Amino acid sequence: MSKPELRKKLASLSFSEKIKILEKLRQRSLAIAAAGLRSGQANRNPK
């Protein structure tokens, strides 16, 4: 699926469906962080 097609599909979803997707993504992100699989990109460029 191309980016424009994906954007149209996401735009057509209801707000509650979008929230469900965001919750899944957040849970996945937390699981990755807890497993230590993050590369630490946020801390690579200290100011």
C-alpha cells in the first residue's frame, strides 16, 4: 500500500479506531523500550 493510499485509509477511520491504533503503537513502543531494544537515539546529541 502506498503512502497516499494509507493516508486516505487512516483519514477515513473514526476517531475511536484511530485511538485504538495509537494505543497499540504505544504498547509496542513500551515493550520495545522495556526489552532494551531501543538504540538510544534521543540521547545521541546532548546539547
